[in-house]
Amino acid sequence: MSNLSSLASIENWPVPTAAAAVVRADGTLAGSHGPTGQRFPLASVTKPLAAYAVLVAYEEGAIDLDEPAGPEGATVRHLLAHTSGLAFDENRVMAAPGTRRIYSNTGFEALGDHVAKATDIPFAEYLHQAVLEPLGMTSTTLDGSPAKDGVSTVDDLVRFAAEVQAPRLLDARTVLDAMTVTYPGLAGILPGYGRQQPNDWGLGFEIRDSKSPHWTGATSSPRTFGHFGQAGTFLWIDPEAAAACVALSDRPFGPWAVEAWPPFTDAVLAELRAR
């Protein structure tokens, strides 16, 4: 395995423990650093995993993306794209569906309930059967909310990032939809980074586009998509670079991450381009 020296810069992050890896679009590991088998709480990096399970349920015919779910007038698609109108962390409607990008943990909990009801399988078990087990993600569990209670390892998330880049569990067109802006032009708050106009999102994945400031790099392509978590975790996939990067740590997101993550990503991308 060739190792990217840029990954070693996680040693300089002001965190007790961190691990990172880069996986190419062809599924090969470009490099890794740190305890990649250690389990870390994912916080919101749980959401892309949950979204993938929802999309499997859609492809299996258990649900439809445009069927009612969540608050009055909202659909599965609205919930996946954070446009259902639900508040961030309470079961309160703040806007009409499709009119504002309101990042919502409650919306993802509604998704989990919807899939559980449609399939008659608890959502954590559905996620296990639909995504984790087929990908060999044996160290990953969902211990509560589909919005934020996943626990995983870098090794497992590399498997997921490889799947998203070359889908086997889903039709490639479904994944293309997930990484394409859904309800374009909507403004909203990106947690930790303030108001973004527009605040673009796909189906369960945040899309970088021209957001500034942002948790990815200055040289990340506008097509970059992924998620970061308040546990000090992130996963990005940059189709232009034909690679994905996972980084997990055990220090909550804060100013340290705002400072450390973009130059780290830029160094990784530069090294990938130089090869």
C-alpha cells in the first residue's frame, strides 16, 4: 500500500486520538494513518450511512422518495434534503416543505421511523442488513438516532466511501441523485459555518459547491460531497480527484477543526494530483 505523507499531519491536530485514510474511486487504499481500527462516535457522519439505507429501501420498493413522510406536506425526499421544514433538534415545523434548508436531526429521526414502519424492521437493524453487513462494516453500529448515534472505524468508513464511488448496493443513478443538489437555490445555516446562500444539499449528503467558509479544502472541487460531525469527524468524496477521505477524532468539532481541516484536505488533494 502506498502511503500519503499528507495524512501524517493529523499528528499535529490538537486532539487525543485521530485516524484518517484516503480511498480512490477504484476502491484501492491510497494511504492511512493512525488507529484505523479504533471505534469513534460519528455524530452527524451517521447521516450519509442512514441515507444510504433509506435509498436501499427506496430501490427495494419499500418506500418511495416522493411519498408523504414527516410533517404535513413533506416527503421522504424533503427529509433527506433537509427541506421538510422541521427544526434542528425538536419536533417543530419552522417552514413549509421545500422553502428553506433547515438542517434537521429530527428529520433524520422521522426518516428512520418511516423506514422502520414501512419494512417492519427497526431502523438500526435495517441499516445493518442493507448497508453495514453487505459492505463488511463489522465494527459499525447505530446505537440510537439515525441522525447522530453511529459508531464506526476509519477502516469501515473506507468501505462505505469505496461503495459510494463505485456503487454495488445501489443503482449508480440513485447515487448520482444523492450527490446532486436537491431543491436548488435554498439558503440556510450550515452548522458551525453560518448562513450559506445557497446552502446546497443532495439526498443525505452535503454538497460543497461554492460555500465559504467550509470544512473541506480551498482546492476541493465544487462537486465534493460528504458530511462532517460534531464529534470531530468527516467524510468527503471529491469526484474530480477520484478519491474520498475519512478522518475521525475524539475531540468535539470547534475552532481547532475549522483551522485544521481545510489545509489538511488541500495537502491530501495536492499529493493525489502529484501522483
